[in-house]
Amino acid sequence: DLQSFVSESQIGVFLENSENLQLFNNSKIAANVTTYYGMQLYIQNPNYNPLRLLGVLLCRAPGSVFVSLGAPYSQIILESINKFCRGVDLEVSTALVTNFPTLSTSTIDLLGNQSIGLTEGQIRDASPSVINSTLPILSVITGWNQGQVNSIIQSITNAGFTISSASSLVTLGTLIGGVPSATVSSISSTQLLTVSQNPTFITNILSAPVILQQTYVQKIVSVDQNKVVENVPDALAAYIQPVLLVYLNSINVLLINKKTWSKQQAAVMFGAVSRATQDTEGLSESILQGFTCSSVQNLPLQKVKQLVRACRPRTGRNKVVLKESQLTCMYRYVKDDSSLTFTDFPSDMLLYYSYEKVQKVNCRSYFSALGGADFSVLSSVLNRQSILFRNARDCLGLSGVSLNSTQVEVLGNMACTLDPTYIQNSDPLILEKLKNCGDLSDSQVTAVQTLLYTGNTPYGNPSVWNQQTLQQLGILPLYLKQDFWSRFSFSVRKRYLRSFLPFLRRRKVQKWRLSRLSKACKPIRLTRSADCAVGNITAVTIADEAFPFDYDSTQFDLCLDITVLNDNLAAITDKVVDSSLQLVILDKLNQLYPSGLPENVVQLLGSTSRVATVDDIKKWNITIIDTLSSLMVPYDGDWTSEQSSAVIMRYLNVSGNTLGTAEINAVGSNLCSLDVSVLKAITADSLRNANALNISSCSTDQKSVLYSIANSSFSTELSNPATYYQLISPYLGGAPLEDIQALSTLNISMDIDVFLSLNSAVIMALSVNTVRDLMGINVADVKLFESSSLVQAWEAQQKQSELNTLNIGLLLGIPDVIISTSVPLTSAVNLGNNNYNTITSATAITSTTASNNESNAYSSVNTYVPATAAVTYAITTSASISTTNITTTAGLNSTDSSSVTVIAINS
């Protein structure tokens, strides 16, 4: 409205008008309007005096205008901001803090919450006594980065503050994230248990590094391992060792239901919890995610159906996240229940629903319910996405490549699987459905842009697109390409990114996606300068949420001073995701620390660490678990095997460091980068108390070693086969044949993903009976995954008659052979119940009956003299033909009494 009210050429006069300033000093005006007003005011007049700004307009002014105001004017501004503004703008806080060159107690008192703008360098340079004396102020400020809290904790420790009790941890408040985990380990467990009842303390520790949270929970667990559910705070329950949840003294469903659990923890407890509750509808999403076939196979069928129904989408509840093997298991329990409707099922389960069971009149209801599913759950080997869309086309009567709004609404999330041709030719409603996708392919993104460029969408003609357009597009700008971004001015892009990037960071969008966005929306510089042309990077520049939008790698290098980098390291590495800029950061740090990066610097590298060479890593100081853990955060991206090994070995080469439980949890699947000799040093107790590992990237030898250790770790749980299976299953890829055969006798209903993770040589050595016993109700998944090369290889070496006993339709086995010679002339040869066989030398009189021989092919059918005909083509029976008389069907019209010999009947 404001943009349409006044032209760009006149807006400067309008904005500076004192009456307009008074008019827009209104808290009821939308924040994006007052922000726009403040930004435009300084675009038109960069020298406008911020002291003339009134009330809420002061809250919307860009931080850069407060730089170099001097301490007296900054004090006036601070008083106004504290009076009129809600929340803290980090850029403004950082600008104001720079106006106080010397930090004193009175300065921090004046700054109050604006102290969040202090840089790591300012904190380090301040007198430790000043930082210590202002702890009551600093400890209640939220939003500190890791570099800031590390520096504050170091400073107050230097000033004599002792962290040796639970009460001292409480005193630290929001600064607790800077405390080394070893310090928490040294505090009395009973004291730490006491403060677990303090909700403020729990809120604060939840923002601390994971290693600190894990250490705290392990201290509480050590008080009484029989009361872990009672003692560990609800929000931290995911750090309880799964093995401790196996034999709970009692199942307090209400207490368990309140806590946040990992998937493995939930799976370990699911059987006991489901048996203990009558109210399946009341079970939390956190517990329901633990549903497995092995945990429910001994429950009454009706109870299992109730548990499946409890996982359906419900208003006001988060989705129950289930993996493929859980969903296929659920389907087998409910597939024959006609009393349930499609909305009674988890949406994702409908991905595996047999379309043959859907009546034509109900197909639209089926696809509407299916539209809420996450189609990325489907394994690519199944080719289910194309099958589902083919069925949807049939149901909805689709022709061509255009979908109307009604059809798009029915398909819902299936839009995420559509070819680009459908996307660009369909009703614009499809754009709203694509906002739900976990990702879009490059060709899909091109199709989205093609549709947007038509101008025939709710987003209007591209010629009138603005910041509001970007905001209305939701998550889609994350995927869009450079030619899309080129349609927006530099200033619009930057303003938009100030809100969009924090949103993406809060959602923990992967760093590589953020990097892709950064490259797509960054302005292209046509000229190269040998000097810093964009502007020197300062603490205020870094505090801008859009940083480093303005800089390419050349300008980033020229404009970033090493001292500024060192004083703002965490703030910079948190925001810089472009690898070319990260290389600049690492190069400057190597210049600053030529003998190797110190521990406190390594801890703050974040995703920048991933661009280091192995030679770089070999010079890093990694001596404590906190540093190792900080380097292994999955959110920061993947390591190469060589990098990962170098990081872990830097830690292990320090005297006293081992691969204990904390280290295994920190390293996770990166264990697969280590030599077998290193893995052999892991103790059974360490692995027993660790979280489940993903060892899919390990070599055969590595898997074998880890399985051997895991088997020793969990063998005591064999008395409870379902629990033993849940604990040992991540490591079964290294199990020998005899152990898998033994497991098949325990009635565990192995999941298909676990089956396919077994050593391929072991799978090939399994008999049909063993596979049946091993997989139980899940054996039908062998048919579902028949297109897997491993399943096909196993199937192809089994006798067909044995595969037939599974009753799941496997057809690629070895045909059986029946040989019959010298059949008496008065007898007929009955080839009954010989499906898919090769039958040779069957001799009979003029009638050979083949009863119930489904899908056999008969070839090279010959008669002996004096029979009058020979047939050399194939005859195929099918399930609908109960009896086939070969003589008649094959046209062996011999009337002689001599025998007829069927030389070969080949499948």
C-alpha cells in the first residue's frame, strides 16, 4: 500500500516529513511496513540523524545507522530502544556496543540485553572482573553464540568463579553452553539430579552442545539405573541408553508418554508399553514411532489395529514418523479389515495399499487420503511412485499432461513426484502442494519457474514481483535458480534474506541447501577489483542476517581482516555456507595460527571444517571430547572418509583417549572411516551403552568386527528375543551365517531393510525355510522388494517348489524336473500340481492330462511312429484352466494305439 501511495522519486520527501514520522510511530502498524519505512528512509538519506526517529520507527532502523554515534548519543538511543522496542535486533545491538570502546560494569548495566552484541574479541579483551561482576545480567540474555559463551565462561573462570556444584551451573543461566563437559562430569550426581527439577535450568541446558546434554543425563542415570524414566527430565530422555529401557521395573505409561524419545528407544519399549495401555489413542507420537512387527506379533489382532489407527493424521498432533518396514508391517495387519476407512490409516501406509482392494467408487477417497503421505519414504527400487500415479490417472480420468485444481487437490503430496511437464501445465494450485515437498529435482524447479513466469498464478506477473511475492512463495525460493532471483533488485533480495535465512536456520535446513541458495541469489559481479569495493567486514556487517550476501569469494577475502575474523569466528562460521568463502576463512586462520589451529578455534569451525585438507586436520588440536563432538555435528555436513579418520585419530592419539560410549555417540557412522585394528579396541560395555550405529558404509571386515562386539554386548538379552533383535539389528550386516540361522529360530519377524543389510554371501546361503522363519509376517516384503538385485539373486537359486511354499508369488526359482519312463499303455500320465516345471520323457497313451499346472510352457511335443503328427510350438496354461488335455490342445490327432511321448515341457 505504501509503495503504491507514493512514487519512488517522491518517497524521500514523504518519509522525512515530521507529520508522517509521527503518523507511522504506531505499534499497531504491521512490522514489515515500519521496517520498510525505516529502511527506505536511510536508502534515500543515509545521513539521516537517528536521534530524530520516534518510537517504533527507531526499532526498525538498520543497525548501520547507529555506528559511530559515540557513547553519550548511544546512551540516549539505548534508553529509547529499551522503552519502545520488543526483543533485540542483533545488528543494532552490535552497532551500539561498538560505541563503547571500553567495557565497564556500568556499561554492561546500561547495555542490558543489548550486551548480546558483544563480540568474542570484546569479551576476551574486557577485564575478567567486569565480566564476572555482571554475571547476573549476562546470564539471563538469550541468543548467545558458542564463541560468546565460551569466552564468557573462560573470563569468569579467570576471575575466580568456580564451577564445582550444581548451584553454580544454575547461576550461569543461559551461559551454561560454554561449560566443558568434563566440568559437569566432576560435579556430584545427586546435586545434578536435584537441579533437574528446575525448569529454567533445563531450558538453558537444551540450548547447550549435545555433548554437554549427554554428559548431564549420564550423571543423572548413574544415580539409579532402575529409575531412569523417573529421574531424567522429559526433554532430555532421548539421551538415556536404550539398553536401560529393556527391563523397567514398572511401565508408567503416563510418565513415559510425556517424554521425548528416539526411534530406537521407542522400539525397545513399544511392546511393553502397548501391552500396558488400554488407551492406544492417548499414546504420544514419540512412543508410536517405535511400532515394529516384532513388538506387536504377540498382541491380539484388534489391539494391533488400534495401534495402527492411533498413528493416523490427527489435528493438533505431530505426525508419527514411520519408516518403510514399519508401514508395510502395518498394512499386513489391516489390509483385510473392511470396517476401516482410508482416513483411519497413517497416510504413509497407504503408499503400500493394494489398489486392487480399492473399489472404483472409492478411489478418489483413497487418493485424497494418500495425498497427505510423504512419498520420499518409498524405496526407489520399488518404482511405486509411477505405479501410484498411473492408478491415479485411471481413477481421476486424466488425459494429457494438464491437471485442474480439483485433481491437484486430490493428488496432494503426489505432486512432489510428478514429471516437470505436469507441473508447468497444471493449475497453479500445484505450487502450493509443492511447498510440502522435502526437495525438488532440478527439472522440477525449472518447471516451477516456467509456471511462475506465465504470470497466470496468484503471484502475478513477474514485472510486479516484490519482497511480498518472495514471502508468499513460502519455502519455494530455497530451490529456485539464478534466473528467478535476477528478477528482483539487490535491495529486495537482501531485505528478504534477512527474514528467510533465520527461518531456514531455525528449521535446520541442511547447509548444502543453504549454500545452493546463497549461490543462486547472490548478485553477479561483472568487474573484479583488486581492493575491497563492497565494504570492510565489521562486527555490524556480520550481525546482518543477510551476511555474507554482498560478497563473492574475492571481495570476502579482500574485505575480511584476520583480526575481525578471530574476534567474530562463531558468528561468521554460523552464517557462511559457501565453500569458496569457507576456504578463505580457513586460509586466514592458517595464517593466524601457522603451527595449527588451537582447540578453542577448532570448536567453532562448524561447516567450515569440511573444506579442510587432511594435512590441515593433522595440525589441529583435538584433545577433548567437546572438540571431537563439535566437529561431528551432522547438520554441518558430511566428511570424506579420509577427513573423518584424520579427525578421530587426532583425538585418539592423545594419551588416555579411547572410543568409549561418549566418543561412539559423537562419531556415529564416521566409525566406518577407521581401520579394523582401531575398531577392535571398542569394548562391549562401550557399545552396549551407545546409541545405535548406522554401519551401512562400513566394509565387510568392519561390519564383522562391530557385530562381534555388539553380540557380546547384547547376548544377555537373548531371553527376550524381540528386545535382543531391536538392539542387535543395526549390526547384523556383520553377522555370520550360523548366527542368522540361529536368529531365525527366535520368532523375531526381521524387517526387510535389516534383511537386505545382511552380508550378501549370508543371504545367498539362506534356505527358503530359514528366510520364512527369519522374517515371519514380514516375509511378504521379499516379494515387494523382488526388483532388488539381491532378492532376485537369492530367488534365482532356490527351487521353485520351495518358493511356492511361501505363498507370496515368487516365480523366478529353479524349475523342478519329473522323469517318467515306460508308462503302461493302459495308463494316463497325470501331470498335476507341477507349476513352473520342466517335464521330460512323459509317456502315455493318447491322453496326457496336465491338471493345475499354472503358467507352464510345453514345447517340443513329439509323437512316435505310427502317430501322425508332431507339434513343436508351446502351449501355456493359466490359473483359469483347471485341466488341459495335451493330445487335444496340441493337435496330436493320432488314432493309433501306440504311446505318445512328451519329450519336454519347459517352463
